[in-house]
Amino acid sequence: MINIKSDREIELLKEAGRLTYLTHLEVKKHIKVGVTTNELDKAAADFIKSQGCTSSFLNYNGYPKSICVSVNDEVVHGIPSNRKLKEGDIVSVDIGVCYKGYHGDSAWTYPVGKVSDDKLYLMEHTQKALYAGLEQAKPGNRLGDICSAIGTYAKDHKLGIVRELVGHGVGTKLHEDPEIPNYGVKGTGPVLKKGMVLAIEPMLNLGGDAVVMLDDDWTIVTEDYSPSAHFEHTVVITDDGYEILTLTRGD
């Protein structure tokens, strides 16, 4: 069942989203050659705590860190460690912040120093795939319109689509209905309505679609070792479109 959020809940979700975005800005300051992914996690954890909030991810189904940091061929759920970032890496940072029981959820992929043209292409078009999906986020459209737009954009740009992982609703639970695949059929699925809050998150690969899980039971990587990018915003459906919650006004 897809929950329609009240005005009060949307205000709380806006604040959770704003703080998620501000945490991204804090982490971004630390992304440079030689920094460990643990140091990125600590920067996020300290900032989230300073805002009187908690990480949505820490201890979620046993996840041991405050954020997910996935490097190069790691698609999602990379566990921060003593791994040092290197020149030419791309790093996907997924952050969730819980504010008064409501969650913000956003992921972004960042370059480390100078990266290859292929990786720049992957990041550019994964981000554009997100916005292609968001263009379909309006009342009266169907969920499949968002999914189809993302999948069509990815295919047109010859990027692999991770099919095992999906976007989702967001509220008092980090993951709520509906599931939102990054591929689908236009004109199918639930009708979008004002007050729905959705996390849209293309995960696209420079190579094929296939992914595998590592032995840590968390980290998902591309089967062909190709780089992967991940861009995610939490949005609310409005009277005539959508509003991004995981930004601040003016951004």
C-alpha cells in the first residue's frame, strides 16, 4: 500500500531531506586522493549527530556504518573501511538521515581527482537518467512512466541497468511501497497522486546489467567489473509535478 503523506509529514520529510543534502555537502568536502572511506563515514556520522539526528542506515538490518560508500565497480552498499581513494576513482555515496522519525534518502556519485572520459560519461548520463524519470513524476501519470523513462534513457546511452535493485517509497520507514525499478512499461503501475513521497535512484553501469554480491553480504558489484554510478533524490508529488526534498532552496 502506498501511503499518502499529510502536510505535517511532508514538512518533516522536507527537513529530513534537507539534512541529508547538507550531509552530502559535508562528505563532498572530504572526497580527495588518499582519504579513506572510513573517514568519509566519520565525517557524515559527526555531521548527522551535530544536527540532532541519526543515520537511517546505521544498524539497518545489521548494516555496520552510517553511510554507504561504493567505489568504481561497486554499485551500492559498499561498507566504509580503510580503503584509500585513488586518483581516477568514482565514489557513490548513499546517505539517509532520520529526523523526528522521518527519513531522507539520497545518493550521488563523485569523481576523485581527474577521471576518465568513460567515467565522466557514465556519471553524466546516470544523473540525466534520474531527471528523465523525474520529468514523469506528476499526478495522473503512472509509476511505470518514471521507470520506462529511466530505462529508455539508459538504453539510448548504452548503459547497463541494474535490475535487482529499485527505488522505493519513503516515510517513517526508510523503504516503503512502492518498489520503483529503473526499467518498465509506460502507462502501467499505480497512478501517481499528490502526497506520495518517492526515492528515485538509477543505478547504471558502463558495461552489462549483471551484478553480484560480495562475501560481506552487503556490497553489490558489477559482474564484468565495469564502473557503476548511482544518483538518487527523494521527491514528493505535488499538485502539478514534483518537489525534490533532498536539496535546499536555491540549489
